[in-house]
Amino acid sequence: MLVAAEREGQMAALCEGRVAVVTGAGRGIGREYALMLAAHGAKVVVNDLGAERDGSGRDASPAATVAAAIRDAGGEAVVNGDDVSDWAGAKRLIDQAVDCFGRLDVLINNAGILRDRMLVNMSEAEWDAVIAVHLKGTFAPARHAAAYWRDLTKEQGRPVDARIINTSSSSGLFGNPGQSNYGAAKAGIAAFTIIAARELRRYGVTVNAIMPHAQTRMTEAPRSLSDAQRAARDPRWVAPIAVWLASAESREVTGRVFEAGGGLLAVLEGWHRGPTVAQIDDPTRLGPIVGDLVARARRNAGMDGEDAD
């Protein structure tokens, strides 16, 4: 089993000496993040419960395998099996990075599950589980990491040079039927990213997100792809932007959502105000006015990121 540097050949080390936590790093995209970060000199805390696609069960072996691969290639890595949606578990995760490596520079929130269901059939448990892992599982580690960096800034009298990298999705930003729980969480993460970026800038912490296109265990079931499409959606295409965002080079970039994989790298532009009229106090006048506003407005994007039909 080879780490990213051995697959890609010689590369300049962007993250030499940095300490990174990657959640959901036992498989898929998270695994690629951990391996490529290590190949670029980072010390990595490999977090993964080893749960099934729906969040059930536990298995320590995926995270252990990734950490072993990093160490076998000469890097440094430790395993963490905490549940990132658990407040105390998220705190232990952040503390472990500092305890093992003396510091924390990067947090990548990548852990996730799926429990797809059309809205009329979705159970409360299916909603709660997905919101907990994705949304609270982003907030809790970020909250503990941010507090660590705030305190360190005060202690040393200058800002840190730290990173939070979150994971959004086209389901949340563009809207995919059958994923109202997952999409709501991922849209929330995009908003959380922008707000946290504005709050944490004073401490030298940047906050960005990645909207990945990758064929993994999470996305395998609903997709039928050609060989060329599958190659373009290999998770390794998502890892480079994560590693760059984790590096010191990215210190001027914050509050952004990047789309990566599937043949492209793009920056998402978010909500902007569209056509406008002066406010109106009579609802009986609104029919033709709203019709005109909607006709002149850009359509919501489809799952391909372009205007929907």
C-alpha cells in the first residue's frame, strides 16, 4: 500500500512539520487527504469510527491501516476512533493531536454517513443521524480547535497560521432529491464555513470548504459511471486542493467553497441578490411583480452546477 507521494512521484513538501487532524480518514476521500498530507510532511491524526455507510457499527481497522501506511513510508500518524458528533469525543480528538505532536495546525472535517430517503418517507432517526454526523460533527471539532487556537494566540501574543477545511456537497448547494437530510447538513456546513471564516480571521485561522466529486463507498450505490467518468472521480483528484488549503501558502484564502474532482477545480460563488424592486405593502399587486422578478432571475443550479431547466 503506497502513500500519495509514492504514487505521484517527487513533490515539494507543502505541509512540512504541520499537524493535521482528518476525520473520516479511514476510507475514500479522507484516506486520500491523510496520505497526501503525510506525503507533504504533515503529521496526521487519522480519525475514523469505521462505521458502515449508514453510520452503523464500528471497525478500527480502516484508520489503523491508513496510519500504518503513513508510518511505513516514513511519516508520522496516530489513530483516533472518537465520534466527532460527540462533544467530549471531539474534544479528545483535538487534545490528542496536541498531546501527541505538541500542536495542531489543520483540521479537516470529512466524516459523514448517508441515510437517503424521500421527504415523505424519512424518519426522525434518519434525519437526526445525518444531521448529527455531518453538521454537529463539523461544529464540535471546529469549536474545540478554534478555542485552542484562540488561547494560543493570546498566549503567544500573535496570530497562529491554522486551517479548518470542511466538506460540503452538491446535494446541499445544488439540491439532490432523496437527500433532504444530507443536503440540509451540507448547505449548513457551507454557511458555517463562511461565518466561521469571518469570526476566526483575527486569530490567523482560515476556514474553507470543499465540495468533492468522487466515487467512494458513500456514492457507489446510486451512480452508474463509464470508465472515463470513474477515473475522473477517483478520490485522489480531490486531495490536492485540501493539501494546498492546509499549507501556509493558502493563508490569504478564507470563506470559500471549492468544487473538486470529476474533471474540474472551481470556486463556488454562493448566494447573491438578484433582480430587485422597491418594497411593496399591498400583496394584491405582487403577482405580476414577482412573476417578472422570477423571470429575470438566474435559475437555481442543477446537480451539474449549471442553470437548471
